[in-house]
Amino acid sequence: MSGALAYDDFLKVDIRVGTILRAEPFPEARKPAIKLWIDFGPDLGTRKSSARIAHRYDPGRLPGRQVAAVVNLPPRQIGPFMSEVLTLGFPDGAGEVVLAAPERPVPDGGRLY
């Protein structure tokens, strides 16, 4: 398999589940995005993310929804907003992001394995 990833390298990527507490439009972003505040439980707390999901999601309907995110990347400045985690998703048939999430509620902060 070309470009195979060692299992130990996979373990370095810390993917956690969290619940969106707040979501706001992000009109200053170059590509349509939404600002998210995500609760990752007592150990990690609330982290911010800029997610390119504005074509598919309404910010008013996102609070309460669980999502998966990489929590151990360095923060990234996106215009005037500091994004602290990378919210994960997959492209749909039109190339728009569909959020990655557990199929049923799980405790916030749980690590993907």
C-alpha cells in the first residue's frame, strides 16, 4: 500500500467528540464558513473552530449537535478568528462538507479509536 501510515503515527492524531454549544456565521472568511464553539468535556473544555460548512448547515440549527474534531493541531488564525480544532467532515456529491459525527450520543471528550 503506497503511503501507508504507521499505527503509532495514527495514534498521534487526537480525534475527539464534542457538542456544539454555539454557532455563528463567519462572513469575513474567504470561503463560506461558520464559527463553532464546541464542548469537549471537562478535560479539554470548550474549543473554537472555523468550519467550511455554510453551504449545507444553518448556524441556528447546529447547537446541541455532536461532531468529531482533531484537537491536537496548533491553533490557526482564520481572518479575525483563531481556530483551535479541526472539525471533521466528508464531501458530499457536490463537494460540500457533511460533518462527521457519532451515530448516537456519546460523552463529550471521547477519543476516536
